[in-house]
Amino acid sequence: MMKTFGVVGKPILHSLSPEIFAHYAGISGINAAYTRILAGDFASAMKIFDYSELTGINITAPFKKDAIKFCDEISLNAEKIGAINLIKRTKGKNSGYNTDIIGVGRTLAENGVATENAKILVLGAGNAAKSVLQFLSTVRCRELILMNRLSEHAMETARKFNVNLVDISRFPDYIGDCDLLISTLPGEYLKIINDWKCLPSLVIFDANYKNSKFKDFAEERGLKFIDGRQWLINQALPSFEIFTGTEVSNDGFYPHKRELPGNIALIGFSGAGKSTIGKIIAEKINKPFVDIDNKIEQREQQTINEIFATYGEKYFRQIESEVLQEVMTYSGQVVSCGGGIIESDINRNLLKKHAVTAWLVADVAECVRRIVQNDRPMLPAENRLSAAEKLFDERREKYFASADLVVANFGNEPEMIAELLAAEFA
């Protein structure tokens, strides 16, 4: 049986965690799948966790603090900084961890950075900075300074880790004799004077791997620079080990940013809200909306139910694949797919190649209530709920493995779900 995992955040489509996990699962011979989970709040994410029967989830912004209250226990390091980035479920019990802290130590060690007797400057006061400070609390550095705006939040962080807090405007006054600079600030929030002096032996470690403000500075001055991508990998590896029980070594793999296909495809059980939400998304991002089932009915001049009754499921699936292939020759569309479209390897490959695929997860009982009687040939007239639950269980792994995004639709307003998804593609 395939084990399933995910990473929760908002936004989340940018996450490289699925590619990292897939790489190490592949070389370890582990049968597992890992996807991105988009949620408006962490309670919705936990509904997906429960309903999709996941083994574990990673957690990124903005949910690292909120996730703690859904755990039965958390590690001491996670308790210290008040944030987790991983929940593993074992025998019904949720255990929370923070591997960001481990990642800091591994990254510094890999780069041969000495922290003992060093003067270290840490920029930022959020969860990433707390992970850095928690690791540094275990080493004997000469001096540790936290720099940020002098907000109440920053002062609370400084008190928690018993470090000196200095306003970031004074950066040039403090960097001159520092041995190690660790920045955890997003690029758009970092405004410091560019013309500053430092030791030629200064090491710069920037957690921001997307648009570092320090990389060019370091290269121009011949300073050692540590890319935040190393931290990303080094926090992902202990997550993988906790999830799978398999130790792995950093083999230098780093995923390239994926060029997203032009189409957005919605998959999920019948009645999950694909057509309703798809139309709203299409309107919000000004893209054409296509409903695969409607396309099939137009082509065959029969309803889906009539096609099943006349020709059977095998014929319908063949037509479904042909229509999907035709639709996927175009780009820039929002496409609603039938509930069983993921049954075919051909269809799953088409979706992977030509669309960003979002699985709308909804309660099966609610789906059955939404489905018009006799409108879905896969469900019998009697015992519809038990038949639907059985069918959902049979398709669950295929939905999961097909999805670039998983989104909860448990009684939520379609407008809200559409807004979440539209924001990912803006």
C-alpha cells in the first residue's frame, strides 16, 4: 500500500518539497506519494489529513504555530520555539517536530562553519530566526546579536532566547567584526545600507533562496556565501527520515523550479464542486472554462447516463480520454474533469503534462447529497452512500497521485475555495 504525505501552506504551489521527497523516496525504493495541500486555515488542512488518510504532513507559512494545537505531543525543540514544521501520525497519535533547527546545524556543519567563539548576527525575529537561535543556543558563540525592527514580537523573541536585540538600522555598526551573518528576512522586508565593511572571513548564510539581497555582495567581495537552498534540503532530509524511518544522505540534489503548464484542471469525486468552483476561478482569472462531461455529452448527443446505459463504461472511458486529449491541446483553460477521469494512466499522464491539477476533497456523504438521482451511472439507486464510499476508497490513491494541489471543500463556500485557488495562479 502506498504511503501518502503532503506539505501544507498558503500559498503553496511554489513549494519544492514534493520534488525533494520524490527524489529520496525513489533512491530509497519507498512506495510513497507527496503533494501540496492548500488551506485557508489549518483546521481545513487537518480535515484533508484525516480524510485522505495521510501518514504525515510538513507545515510551512503561515501555519507553523497554529499546527501545535492539533498535536498530542511535540518535540522539546519545537516546544522551545513554539512552532512545528512536521506532524507524523502513528497509531492515531499526532506527533509534532521542528526539523528547521536540525537543518541549521547540518547546513553550517556541511560548510565547515565554526560557531564556537564566533560573533554571530541574526537578522529577523520570525519562526526561521527562532530555529536559528534555538540551534545557536546549543553552541558556545562569543557574542550573539538579534537584529530586527524593535517590535514587541522581536523583543519577545530576544527575551525567549536571552539575546541582545538591536534595531536593524544599526546594521553597519555591528557587522564590521562579525564572523557569521545569518539572515532570515524575506528580500522585500530587508532594507539595509549596501556600503558596509566586514571581515574578509565573514560567512553569510541567507535563508531566502529566492531573491537573496546578500548573494551578489558576497560574490563581489569574495566572501563565503551559503545559499538558503541548502537549509531547505537539510530540513527536508530529517523530515523524510521521521516520516519513513529510512536514513538518507544529502547527495547534492536540488530540484529545478517547475515550469507550470498552462491549464488548471480540477479533479475529485462527483459532487465535490468541480464545475461550480471551476467556473468561479475561470471568471476570477479571466480564462475560458471547459467541462469535460459537457464536452462528451455534446459530442455524443447523449447524457452521461445514456452513454453508460447504451455502450457501457469501457466505451465512455475511451471517449473521455479522447475528449481530454483534445482539450489539452489548448492552453490557458480552467478544466472540470469527471470523477473517474483518473482511472486511466493515459488521462493521468495528460493531466500531469498539460495542467496544474487540483483535487477537491469533499465529504462523500455531502457529495452524494449533491448528486442528482440517476445523474451518475456509477452509483446504484439503492445503498448510494456505501457504494460511493467504496468507489472513493478505490480512487483515493489515484486522486492523490494525480494532484499538484489538494484543497478541502468540506461545507465551505465555493467562492472562498475559488479565491484560494485563484490566488495561487495570480
